[in-house]
Amino acid sequence: MAIEGDLVQMGAYVGAGLACTGMGGAAVGVGHVVGNYLSGALRNPAAAAGQTATMFIGIAFAEALGIFSFLVALLLMFAV
Amino acid sequence: MATEDGGSGLNIHPMDQFLVKPLFGNDGTVSMFTVTNVTLWLAIAVVCVVALMVLGTRGRAIVPSRSQSIAEVIYGFVHKMVEDIAGKEGLKYFPYIFTLFIFILVANVIGLLPKSFTTTSHIAVTATMAIAVFLVVTVLGFVKNGASFLSLFWISSAPLVLRPILALIEVISYFVRPVSHSIRLAGNMMAGHAVIKVFAGFAVVYWIAPASIVAITAIYALETLVVCIQAYVFTILTCVYLNDALHPHH
């Protein structure tokens, strides 16, 4: 069976799809941050309000790594 | 990017809403100074910010009106955020951070209106703000601390063997800041709006249409939350970077 079309472009698209699986890791990380924040907040609700900013910073840093895999996917789709 | 499925009658173009088009003229070419729909919606966002902050607080009533209390709540919220994260010294840069926050918030919320254009879904728009923040913070760090700003990369609490490796990692993570800072906002806006559009595309099939409408409503509610959180995250990271520039010693 012959393959029609550009094989390199197919590889780039498959690679872009595979790169996006890295975003699942970021999802796990963000869930971990928020879950731990919530379990801590339920143990000591008085201290919870002061730590929401820290939680969001943690979310942002965890999410940044997912953004890098998204960036690789975008580069494969549009730049390579 | 369009996913066309001729067999089932589905014709979904989730990315078409992000096309940059010139407002005047039909040739469709966009050059440096072309007035496009991005220009229009950026201008609308600025006008809305000015209307809220200037006209809303014009009365300066002791018992605030509705628009005045919205402006006061946002002002107080950002003021507290800057003070908590960047400290008292950071309050000098409060106007810049507040401008960023209110502009991103209003641009995001306006983008949620039907038939409108989400300017913050374009990396060109968010990268401009992120690179500006990066340059401001870097220059500020060197002006305030001189060469000792570089101690941000040299973690003195770590074992001596690990310090060069950590310094390398810190330098890399410092320079990818504008990348993650801009793509986080643009990616979140783009993905959310594209998902709404995909579900809107399903609505043409009559037996999925009710589920599709429920899904659009739910995702719209989620997006309303996301646009506020992303404006908050962009601002809070700006405060964190500012804090690094003002107090580089860990």
C-alpha cells in the first residue's frame, strides 16, 4: 500500500499530537497543587485565606511545563 | 485547522473566530498600520476601562454607587495583592500592575460577548505585555541592586557542588518567563473559545442540539471563571517577578 502525501508533514502532525500528551502531566500537577491546598485548608481553615496567592503561583508554575509541551506542538504545526 | 466532515453535515471552524481582518478595504492585506478588528476591540477595551475607572469614580461618594464600588473593589484587590507579594517597596509600581490587571480583565471579559473578538487570544498581544514586564523587571533589578541582582541565580543556601547546576537551571527558567507568561494567557483564551465553537458546531445536528446547548452554557460559565483567574494569574506572576527584582536575595 502506497502512502500518498508528504511524509514529513505527517510526522510533524503526529509529533504535535504526541507533544500535547505532555499537557496531561500539567493537569496532574495542577490537580495535585489544588488538592493538597484543599486538604490543608480543611484541616486549618483559618490559615487558608492567606495561602490562596501561593496556590495560584504554584498552579502557574505547574502549568508552565504543560505550556512548553503545547509550545512544542504549536512549533511542529506551524513553524517546522 | 478546520475539521470538515462532509458525510454528517458537520462544518466546524473553531479557529475562524481568531482571524485578523482589516476593518476597511476588501483586499484583506494586513500591514503594520492597518486598522483591524484587533485594533477595534483593543480600543473598546481601553474605552471600557476608562469609563469604569474615570466616570465610575467621578462622584467620589461616601456611599459608593454601583460602578464606583466595582472600581473600588478591583483597586483594593490589586493593591492588597501587590503589597502582600512584592512588599511595601512594590507599591511604587502599583499603577503599572493595576493597568495590566484591569486591561487584561476587561479585554478577556469583552471577548466573551457573542460576535466579539478576543484580543488576548493572540500571542502577539500577550507577548507584548509579557516582554514589557520582563524588560521592566530585569532593568529594575539591575538599577535597584546593581550586579548583586545576579545573586538571584546563585542560590547560596544550596550545597556548593549543586550551585552551578542550579544557576544554569535558574538562568534558563528566568529567560523562559516571558514565553510561559504570554502563552498561558493566550492559550487559555484560545482553547476556551475554540471549545465553545466546537460545541456550537454540534448544534446543527438536531438530536445532539439540546446537549450541545447545555454544554455551551456550562463551558461559558467555566470560561467566565477562567478569564478572571487568568487575569489574576498574569498579575500575580508580575508581582512575583517584581518581588524577585526588588529582593533578589532568597
